[in-house]
Amino acid sequence: MDLGKPPALPGVYDLILAYYKKARLGNMVPDKVGLRKTFYAFVAATLIVIFLLGSLAKKAEALMTVEEEKKLGEKVLLEIRKSMQAVRDPTLQSFLDRVGGSLVAQVSPTPFEFNFNLIKNKDPNAFAIPGGQIFVTTGLLTLAENDHEVAGVLGHEIGHVTQRHVAQLIDRSKRLTWASLAGILAGVLAGRAGGAQTTAAAAMMSTALPEALLLKYTRENESEADQKGLETMIKAGYDPNGMIAFLNRMYKIQLILAPNIPGYLLTHPAIEDRIVLLENILLGLKPQGPFKPVKNLKWIQTKALVEEMEPSVAVSHFESIVKTNPDDVTGLFGLGVAFRRMGRLDKSVEVLQNASSLASENSDILTELGIAYFLSGKLEQAVEKLEAARSSFPSGTGQNDDLLGLYYLGRTYQERGDFAKALPLFLKVKNEMPEYIDVYFSLGSVYGRMEQQGLSHFYFAKHFKMRGEMNNALLHFRTALEWLERGSPERDEAQREIRELAQPTKQNRKRL
């Protein structure tokens, strides 16, 4: 049956849809279906394996406790960080934190600490793991038309966490047999190897899972998460129609790309039913507003698209845009960032200078131009542009400063030997975005140059722990103890970390 061509949607949707078609026809991403299946196979297997290895030996009839869920979430997070490519751009992270934080602020008291993580994957998807960790793909950011739609997705995932749907999902996994678990493990190992084994891994994964993918929520879970998400959106000042608009766009993509269904539809079933239910819920809620003004995401989406693509592909993509319209500031911005990621700093500076001549006070362009200057070793020009970006950032908006610009401004002062100016910038970035790994290494370096060895080793330890390098983290925490003052909060934290990091080592020795 011919479903016909879906109605044209303005703006970013047309761009992303064209990009999807090009990816399929031009093989921009090899074996996209196999990669996606392995991706979800690994996430599912991680959840199952960690939980079963830790608790299969003990009889547990009730849902896991909150503390068990938190500890499980920490373990799953470490595994995901090892296997998936995180996007460590403070500009993109600040956007997610800002939208997600405004939603979490409206949630009733919860034992979970929410964190929002951005990962490189062109499939539009979002999912939650135990304990409040929520993951969003770059593909989802590039598909959403505005911040209200992103809020709809995050609100839905927050609903899954607060209603403890993830814990229920994992609890159901206890029905797995050891034979199934062995199949999943084999699939994970083959999937990590990649290449020709990817398809076989996905096939093995499908035979190992009983009944259905365990990442698939029940219809009741979906309905409850949708309703909670809508209520949270309204309280936070977002237009709840944003959730429906995004699902409608996903549905149209499903019709075009079937059977290559995007990941969001694999983990969030029955999209048509959800749209109808949401519309009925809205009729009952009758939200009046006023809602937050709709914010264009063109700068966020451009950076997400550059992160998502291989650098050479990103350069070709934005070159085609600039060739059509040489004065397209967004296209020039994307091309400049793509050249930087490709290592073509000379071209990055040239293109971003052109963009800056068209929008001289744009803080995003100034920041990227300053970063390109810094990486090129032109420190004076870097300070000039990064300080200008800092001055031009909108004030009184309730938003954080441009943390990416502040971080590289600190890096520039550090390279100039002005540690007194670099240190407060790094501390500000750390305080406002504690999940930004790079800043801990910079703090360790600056404190070392300032001959504060205790704090230097302390921050190096935190950097290595966040990277999952526990032996290096333990070494630096122990060295930090030799220098840190007694009674200092850093010393107390280092002692706690040493106890926790050393415990698994002692347990392993007992087994031997």
C-alpha cells in the first residue's frame, strides 16, 4: 500500500531527513542496521549481565531497593562510558543540563540524582538507566525543532526514572536462564569486535533474549511516563504539544525508513497509540500557559551534527551549504568547527573569521574562533576572542556562561603561565559542570605548577576515576593523602575514595 509522501516540515526536519536518505544511499555509515542492533544489544546485555552476576545467587522476590538501583546505575554507567562515545562539549552539555534541570526542579522529592549524558549516535534516541542517568543521542538533538520538543523527550525519560520503570524492567530479567545469559555474553563479545561479526552478534542477541527485548517498556510504563512527562513539562513552563510534535516527526520518519526503524521506536513501542493517548491527556489537562518562548536550536544542532559525523563528512556537508549560500552564517560556523575537528586549523580560522565578519557579536562564533586560535598557538588572538565572547554572552538570562569558552580561556592563560587567572576559570567550569572530565586534568596541571601537590594529585585522581582508570585514580588519591591537610574536605574525600576503590581489589584477592 502506498502511504504517500508525508507533508513537508520546515527547517531542520528537511535537512535531517535529507541526511538520513544520503546516509542510506551513499553508505556514509557502514552497516547502519547492524551497528544499531549491536548498540542496543550491548546496552541490554550490560544491564542484564551486571544485575545477574551481582544478584542471581541470592533469592530476591521484591523489586530492588533504591540503594541497589543506585549502585547498579553506577556500574552500568562505567560500562557505557567504556563502550559508547560520549560527547564532551560543554555548550551541548549546558543545553541538556538547562532543559533537564528545569524539568527535574518540578519533580516531587526523589532519591535519585539526575544526570543527562550526550552520546554520539545518529539514530534519534533517548533512554534511562538505573539511578537517574539519562542518555540522549546527537541524532535526537538534530531532529528536534525546538527546546520544547527536547523537553518532551527528557520529561518522558524522567517519568520512567521517577516511576522506577527501569528497576521493574531489570527485575523481569531474572527469568533469564544461564543458557540465555551465555548467549548474550557471546553476542556482546562479538559485537565489541565489530566488522563482519556485528551481524552475527545481533542475531545471537535476538535468540538469547526470551519473549522480547528487555529494554522495551510495557504499554503501561509508556503511558505513565508520558503522563508524568506532560505534567512536568507544564509545571516547568514548556508547551506539552512539543512532546506530540516530536513523536509525530518520529512517526513520519518511521514510514519513510521502514523497516529500518530508528532506535527510539525500538525502545519506545506503539508510537501511534502514544500520540492518540497524549492528545486525550492534553484535553483533560487543558494547559493554559503562558509557556516559555520557543528557542531556535540552530547553533546547538549544528554543533551536534558536527560531533555526530566523521570530520571529513562534516566538512563536505557544510561546504555544500556554504557553496549554495556563502553568507549562511550557520553553515560557516559548522564548517569552521568541522575543520577544527579535522585538524585543519588554518581553514578553521579562515572560515570562522568570515562568519564573524557577518555576525561580529555572536558569542558562539567568537568562542570557536578563540579555540581555533588557541590550538594554532596564537595565544594573544585567542585571549582577545575568548574574552570578547565572554563579554558578549547574554546577561540576565539565568543561564550559565559559555563554559566551553571559559575552559579554553583558562587553557590559554595556563599556556601563558598566568595560573592565577587560569585557576578560577577552571574552578567555575568544574563547579557548574562537574561531569566535564577534561577540567579535572587541567586543575591537576595548574595546581601542580602552583606547587600545591596535594590538590594536584587529588584532581588527577578524579580525572582518572571518571575515565574508568581505577588503578591510576587509586595511585593519585594515595599520593594526595601525603600532601593534603588533615581535616580538609579534599583529604576526607580522598580517604573515602581510597576505601571504595581498594575494596574490589581486596575482594578479588580473597577469591584467589
